Amino acid sequence: MRDFLTRLPKAELHLHIEGSLEPELMFALAERNGVALPYATVEEVRAAYDFSDLQSFLDLYYQGMSVLHTAQDFHDLAMDYFRRAHAEGVVHVEMHFDPQAHLARGIELQVVVEGLSLARREAARELGLSTALIMAFLRDRDAEEAMKVLEAAAPYWEMLDAVGLDSAERGNPGEVRRGVRACPVPGHPAGGPRRRGGAAGLYPRGAGPPRRVSHRSRGALPGGSRAGRPAA
């Protein structure tokens, strides 16, 4: 049964790529970039992954993000996940990334997008994996900041399939979502990233809404078909 389930084609419809960082890669990137971690061993990081609520997860999520500095780091992060997913029978991945969190650390948007885009092309070429890239805005930041980031991302719109929303929900009822949905993508009325209504985010260009399996689960594709389109 395990072999059958592994071979069954699957789609990852909801992935925050920064949250896929494994402890081993976290330590390797920390050493590469001279980042001090509050953990002495890989085992301590794994123990920290036993979080009790969303905020506990987010604390670890942002701690891990601190080791991502270069386009190569973002490439390595994505390829590490793509290889693991491919080994489990995943044929399509829709991944979010958090530009505001990286910009706040002094990491330019170009660095993030170029690293992830390089990994997407490599995954398509070497693993036959199709991917979609979703730029997510933070719930705990205001809509004005989100719109500035969206406008700054104009050179990369053709690399984006959608924009969405993430981060802490408690005390953040969705003003960012309402603000961004109320404004058309500047200078890109038809072919730019499409905004989805509600917390689901956005549909990829040219596609209708996927059937929701669960918040973090992978859905099998009937007949082995692949959703989405190859990386640009």
C-alpha cells in the first residue's frame, strides 16, 4: 500500500516555501552566511518543531528565514523541498513566498524571485515537476505596504501566478486582503497575477479554483494529470 500511495500522482496546493526549511539545511545555510542560531544541534531544532499553536510555528518560521541571504540560498531551499516532494509522488507544487519578511531583513525582492525561479526551472527540467509561484502579503502589515510591494514586483509579474495572504491571523481580520482586492494590478489589467477572493488566495492564470483538500494536504490528480503550467 505504501508503494502505491507513493506512486500516486499528487499536487501540493498550499505550501509556504520558507516553512519547508529542514534543520540540516538551516544549519548549512547558517554556516554559509555566518548566522548564529539559538540552537546547538539539529536535534534541538527538531524538538522546536513540536509547536503548540500558529504563533509558535511562526516564531520558528521567522527564525529559520534568517539564514536565507542569497539567490543560491533560495534556490537550495526550494530544490531541497522539490526533491523530497518528487520522491513522494508529487507532480505539481503551488508555493507561496513572503517578500515583506525578506525586505524587512534587507534582502531584495530580486534575490528571492531569481533564486526561486532558478529552482523552478531546474525542477521542471530534472524532475518533471510543474510549479506555480504565489507572492503572499502579511496579514499583520497594512494594505498600503502590500500595494507598494506589489508595484515594486512589476518586473517579476510574468514569473508570478498569483498573490495571496498569510502570517498571524489573530488580531488581523483581513484589511490587507480588502485593500489589495480593491485595487487592480497597476498597468497589468488582464494578464497579471490574479487575486482570489477570501483566504484561499489566487487562482493561477487561466485556471479555475482547485478543489480544496485541506489547509496543508496534497491532493491526488485523477489519471495522473498535472495541474498548472511549467515554470517560466
